[in-house]
Amino acid sequence: MPTVHAPRIVSTSWGLIEMTLSADGLTGCTLPWIDAPPVESFEVLDAGSDAYSSYVFDLFAGAAPQRPSIGHLSGTPFQVRVWQGLMTIPTGETRTYRELAAVIGCPQAVRAVANACGRNPAPLFVPCHRVIRTDGTLGGFSSGLAWKRLLLAAEQSNR
DNA sequence: CTCCGCCTAATGA
DNA sequence: TCATTAGGCGGAG
């Protein structure tokens, strides 16, 4: 019988962020879909003190947190390669979808790479929000562009 | 095989 | 700047 790991919850003014865990680490992170900010300011209301919650708190605070252990992320081999590529982008930096495609050795597969970003099972931890279009616009974000804007602003505020 | 998509580059207005 | 178009590729059915 497998060990049951309680999900970790971070409560914010934009809603709840939920993280799911397995024995080897984080396996998922879900956030509410936010198109436009629902309140004046974003704030973390309750974060807990475990490594995952702390990472999320620090990320929004504009710090450069140490990423906790990531568990097995379920996806196709190609998707896993893309997600591993994402993890090499440092906090506070961005890459274009084209650059990411080149990094993982598939320079022609830009659009497929973007699709894999969109299937990222653990946003915030696997930083797909650091990937933008070649023309400088943001591109998309699975849970709504408001999150992508917020995260990029937080990560770049500290430089 | 067909259709679709967090893209890109080129072209025209 | 915006709208259109074609190209390339993985994933789902």
C-alpha cells in the first residue's frame, strides 16, 4: 500500500495553489485560472513552512529560492526533455521558445516545445513562465497570463 | 492520417 | 502596427 502524501496548500489573494507530492518529491502544482488580477494586490495569505510552500513564498517575494526536490513528472519523453530544459533557466532570466528548442536539440520543433510548456504539470517549480516569444511578448500560460506577468515581475524586481 | 497548438519569419497594407 | 500565411513538429484520436 503506497504512502499517502498530503497535498501542500498556499493560500493567496488570487486563490489557492495546491502541490501534490509522491515519495520522490513534487509531482504537480495547480493554480486557479486567472486572466486578469481579481484584486488590487497579490499577496500570500498562508504558506506553511515546508520546503515546497517556502519555495512558492520566496518566488513571489522576488527572492531566488532553492528549488526543492521534484518527483517523477508524468509525460512523453519529449515533454520530459522540454521540462528538464526549463529547469536550467535561472530565476530572474528568460528564454525564448526558440532558444529553448535549440537547447534541447530540436531547433525546428519550436511549436512542439511551446506545446510541451503548456502541458507542464508543475508550474512555478518547472519555470515555464520564464519562456517568452521571440518578439518579446509573453506568449501563453496554462493558468492565465496574469500569473506569468506576476511571476516575471517578481523575479525581475530583485536585480 | 488528420487536426490542433503557450511559435516564427516573411509579406502586405 | 496589425492581419495573413506557410512552415515545422509532437501529441491526441
